[in-house]
Amino acid sequence: MLKQAFILLIVSLIFSLGVNLVSPNKIPYIGSYRELSSGDGPIVPPTAEEGDPPFIAIDVAEMEHSMGKAMFVDARDDIEFYCGTIPGSVNIPFDYLPEENTDQYIDSMMNNVSKDTPIIVFCSGEECDLSLHLARNMQYYGYTNLSIFFGGAREWENFNLELQRSPECEE
């Protein structure tokens, strides 16, 4: 029985490595992953492209928040938003943007603020590209003063900054 389990394990391993070799979405066996944020500078994802809104560091995000001049937009779904977001943020869940009239939807969620209002878009953290995709969409629809805080809610909390949570959520 143990011998069969071992053979099955080896066959499964060989099969999965082979599938990964030919997959268009293959996972590198040895990767070069970026280090976790130290807060010294902005986190820029490998998917960033020329023309994207600028990425800002935690210190800039905190300063903008404390000054109250920028709107913060959380790109995560409503459950994640209610269970821990930067205080005062607006929730525009990127995964649920409508296919039609997207610009009108974003404008209404932003309470029709001027398109040159400073806006900082974020999501959960370094593993989340929702902020980047939402900021690109907002830029496409005419918002001109966008920044992306790619460290997101996780970095905000890791630097002991307050998160706004619904009482129904457990910490």
C-alpha cells in the first residue's frame, strides 16, 4: 500500500511538472520575487506599464490621508471593504464593474467629484492587482489626478495605521 502511494506521488509530480512546462501560464520553478515593503519607497508591481498612474509609498499615502485632500478608493469587493479599509474610503469593487456604462457607474460611486480631484486607489496589498486595473479604467474615463497605493490595506495596517471595520467583522 505504501509502495503504491509513493508511485502515485512520483507519477503525479512528473505529470504536474510536465504540464507546467507547456502551460502558457507556467509558474517558475525558481522565482525572483520582490521583497516585502520596508516603507522606504513605493511598491511597483511587475505588471506596471508606462502610462500607468504613479505609485506612491506608505508615507505619501498617510500624509495625503491626514491632510484630507485626496479621496481614497478601495478596489476590493464589499466584504473585504467592510472588514478593513482605510478610513473614509469609497468602495468601487473592480471585479463587479458593469460592462455597460462603466464611466457613469464610476462617476456615481465617486459622487460625481471633479475628474481632477486627487484620488488614491488601493486594494489589499502586494498580491492584489485590482487597484492597478481600477486606476487604469478611471484614467481611461478621464480621471487625471490618480495615484496607486499598491501596499494597500495590509501595508496600512502593518504600519499600525487605523483601519475602519464594520462591527459584524471579526478581526
